[in-house]
Amino acid sequence: MKLLLKFNLIVVAIVAIGLAIVSCVAHSFLVDNARAQVLQQAELMIQSASSTRDYTTEELTPIIVTAPAMRHTFLPQAIPFYGATVTFARLRQKFPDYMYKEATLNPTNLQDRAVDWEADVIDAFRNKPDVKEFVGERETATGPSLYLAHPIKTEASCLECHSLPSAAPKTMIQKYGSTNGFGWKLNEIVGAQIVSVPMALPIQIASRAFKTLIWSLATTFAAILLAIDLVLYFLIILPLRKLSAVADRVSLGQLDQAELAVRGKDEMAQLTASFNRLVVTVVKALRMLG
């Protein structure tokens, strides 16, 4: 095996190990960064929903309930979750993969009833009341999705409509019936605000960035290796071949050999000068013996 090939194999092995390490670190970093961006979007959405709820509670509801004509009328617009739900329903017209839901175990409106995985999230909050936030991932028809959930805990104002059917506004009973959404207790976790944000696009972007990074590194290493090979060939391999060729000819009896040119003062130049002196000495010795 030639020296240049041995050198290339060693360098390629080292570079391959380095690329493997870089690949693991870079892939983990890019995926974590993509997940962090998605989580930030989810945080923004759920805070926006909470702000809408607060606005309804603090600004809109007092105006509606104090209006004489509305005192005994149930208006969904006066309910905090309604504004947040309607706002995000309009958002989904442009971003259908984004979801906001105030999932409830026992809702008045059956459209708000928690499905299996949402019920699991709510149960997790009920089992650990001190937990204020839950983050998870799940597979959807459009790819992986990250969800962020906050617990929904009843307040005194909630019991005005959800304690007993007899205490609820008659217009609400007429609209939703008296079967669902009752029996709530004060400070009970009855549901969860859940925001789902698709991860497919950020993961695709991270994947493309990862492939570009690895391709760039591999190309750079290949170019560097080629440059090193050229330097080694012209500065070391080629001079050594010339030395070897002269030594072969002298060993075969071809004693009339011109001295090799000595260029520079580096180690290879010193070796060439020493070799020239050695050849002169060997030729003189062979001629004396002959």
C-alpha cells in the first residue's frame, strides 16, 4: 500500500469519526431548536387566548350583564372561553393545522367535550393540581404536532351557570338542555386550554439545514484533503520517487547518475543533499572495487 493511500485512509477515518460526532450534535441541536420555536408559537397562542378571556371577563361581561335587557338572557359572548374560541376559529381559516380548544370533561356544549387524548391531559392536571402547564407531542393526519395545555379551574362566576340546572339562565337551558355541563364544584379542574401547533414544517427546515451542514462539511473536508494530497505529492512523494529511482539505477550498475537538484533548506532538501553525497560515495566505492 502506497504512502499517499495510507495517509488518505487515516485522514478519511478521522474525518468520518468527526463527521459522525458533528452529525449527532448538530441534528440534536437543530431538532431541539425547531421544537423550541414551535413551543414559543404555542406559548404565544395560549397567552393570546388567555388575554382574550381576561378581556371578556374584565371588560365585556360586566357591560353585558348589567344591561337591563340582558340580565336574564344567556349570551355566549359574555362567556370568557367563547371569545377565545371564536377568535381562533377564525385564525384556523388561514392556518387549519393550528388548533385551540378549551376541552372539558363535562361541557354544556358537546362540541367542547374532551376526546381521549385531551381527557388524559385533563386527568393529569386533576391528579397533580400543582402542575400549571403540560407539553407533549402527538401524531396527526398532517404529521407530528406539539401541544401546550393549561388547566381550567372553576371560579365562583362559573357556578352561576354550571352548578345546578335550576340556577342556570333559562335561555341557556333552552339552547343546550339541562343534561350536560352541571355539577361543577368551586376550584375544581374541569378542563384544559389546549393549543396544538404543527411541527412538520419546522422539522423539515431543520432537516434541510442539517443536510446542508453535513454536505458543506463533507465537501470542505474533501477539498482540504485534495489540497493536502497535492502538497504531499509535489513536496514529498515526487522527490522520494526520484531518490528511489536513482537508488535503483545505481544498484543495477548504472553509475553515471546526475545529482538531484536541491531546492530550499527544508528537511526534504537536506535529505536530497545527503542522498547525493551518498550516491557519490557509493559510486566511487563501486568503481574502486571494479
